[in-house]
Amino acid sequence: MIEEGPVSALARLEGAQRMLAEIQTPRDAKATIAAFDVLQRVAKELDLSLQEQNQIAEGRLRAQRRGGQLIPESGIGKGVKSRTLRDFELDKDESSRWQAIAGLPESVFEGYINDTLEADDELTTAGLLKLVPRIPKPKPEPTELEPRALLRFCQDLPTATIVTLILRVAFPDAETALDTTYGNGAFWDGSAHVAVTAHDGNPERAPDGVADFTELPYDDEAFDVVLFDPPHVADAGDDSIMGRRFGTMRNGELHAAVRAGACEAFRVGRLGVVIKVADHVHAERFVRMTGWICAELGEPYDVVHQVRTGAMIDPKWEEQRHAYNNGATYLIFRREVRPHGNGRP
């Protein structure tokens, strides 16, 4: 709990707004956004009004937009000795979000802020990103996967192969699929028998447009099966290998977001859902993500484990205190259990 009152919070806001006016580099933008992030946490702890919280959120959005405008001017990727995102302490996802926001016409950006404030709604980056035009991005061409058995423990199989086998075995009657967290497209190599619609929070990774996995823009049971691969780790830094690979959220937000995303996926899936998670240790505490999902959806129809020979180990980890993760779990939920060939359930 931050020991801070409304007066002190107001002083912080004025300081952050001065930082916003003085942004000259992408690094300045990142520092300003961090200042607004602190303010947002303080505002929630003090239970400030929506109007006051939106003042902070608006400043954060403007800092992101300014940062996105400055990235192309900063020399990143230009010349033999060009600067990199790392030089400005940025990662690709931040750069993508900022530039997507910067690419919105002024009328669209300001219109979102004005319309949201007039409607007494919450200003958010996710809400603004919904206005980013869809980016055409080719999906894998259809291919064939040779017949093979789906095993409970899949050793060193590509992710897309595991997903294809799960869909063949658990959802042979599916024709359409929705991927709510497309990422780098690892679920798909063209061998699945379903037509895929793919969304992501990052516009550069969203073949069919940006969408919030906790609030999907579809009616109930709009797709035969929905696939959900939420962030697996909390509070990962910008230079974290795990955060860049699997995504991250604040520790206080991850639990609620994953559970909300699971419920939303199940709402939209007519036949059911496939959810990929990874139980792990964070801050010396075991995090059972599989338990989060089962608490929302009940016991799964089936479970498949992905196992790798080696683990991803961050060079910053000096002393091993817990088992390293070398896999993930796919929880499969069907609305109706299909009978076996002999008619037994």
C-alpha cells in the first residue's frame, strides 16, 4: 500500500504532466509512462474518482503517442551503426503499441478521448488500440500433417503440431476457430482442419484486428472452438526472456485477466475451448494457473502436456531456487462430451 494522499497524488500528476510536455526521446516517453503507471496504482488505492483516474490515463495515452512519433525519428534501424530499441530501453511490443497509437489520425485519437470522457467510460490503451485499422498479415498456407496419435505428454513436438492433434481428437466436428491471443502465430502451421480468425492486443500480431481477450467483440458461441494462450508470467521486465516470449502483466492483474479471458473464450466457443497455461513459481510462490482455469470452467474434458528437453533460463537468474519450467499444459473443455465408438460416454 502506497502511503499517499490526494494532495500528494495531485502533485505527482502535475510532475508527470510536466514530463509529458518535455518528452524529446523514446526514453523520455518511457520514463513519463512509468510515472503515469505509478499514478494509476496510487489512484486505485486511494479510490479516486473516474474523472481523476481518466486524467492520469489520458496523460499516459499522450505519452505513448508521443513516444511512437519519436521512434522513427530516433535513428533506430538506420545505418550500419544504427540505434536499437534496447538503446532506448524499449521492447518490440512497446514500440508496436506506441507506433500504432501514433499512426492514428489526430481526429481519431482526440475523438476517442473526448467520446470516452463524455460517456463517463474508462480511458485505456486497449480501448484506443481497437481503433487501429486491421493489418493484413498472411496466415500459414494449408498443409497436411501425417496421421499420428495424440499423447498425454508431447515430447519436443512443435506447438502447432500439438494444437492440430488436439483439434483433430477433441474437436473433429469443428469448422471454425478463434485465436484470442495470436502472438507470433505459434499455434498454426496450416495443418489444422479449421478456418482460423486471429486477434491479439498487439496490432502487428493481429491478422484479423486488435481485440481484448477479456472482452471479445463476438456473440455467444460465434465460433466452434476458441483457443486462448494468456501471458504466463507476472511483472516481467522489458529485458526479460520469459516476458518477451510469453507476455506479461502486473502481478495484481494477471490472475483476474486470465480467469476473465477463460470465461470469455468459453462464452464464444460453441463446442468448447483450448487453453494453454504454465504452472510456475513467481516471487517464491507457486502459481497454479491450471487451478485458475478450473476454478472458472470446472474439470476439463482432457489435458495435454507439452514437454521440452531443455528449459528457457534467463541469464539474470544466478542461483537456482526452484525447478525450471520446460513445458506447458493445454486444458481442453467441451460443452458436450462425445460418446465413444461403442456408444459408451
